[in-house]
Amino acid sequence: MKQLKGANMDIDLITQKDVSWKQDKCPWNEEENTNKHKCAVKNVSICKYFKGIKKPDIVLCGYDSV
């Protein structure tokens, strides 16, 4: 289980480079060299690797590259 810091609680790891806080990258996006994957999109979908959140802004991610 990965704990990714700096989530925007919409719930997304923002793809912009100039955020004012420390933020980890989505491991699925890193693996595929893209920015299309989101942890959750309100009223639309939840990432299959999303396992929840932990205070204050940590996404629990079950992504495991093989």
C-alpha cells in the first residue's frame, strides 16, 4: 500500500508542476508517462487503485507495478 502525500481532496494528485506544497506523483501516471489518471472524479469514477484517504491529505494507493 502506497501513501501519496499532497492530494487535492477532489480527489486528485494535481498534474500542475507549480503547486505550493510537496506532492507525490501518481505511480500509474509515472508508469505510463501520462497525467490522465485521477484518484477520483466527483460523481464519475474512482480509480481501481484508490484505497481511501488519511489525514491530513494522504491518498492510500494500492498500485503495484509488476
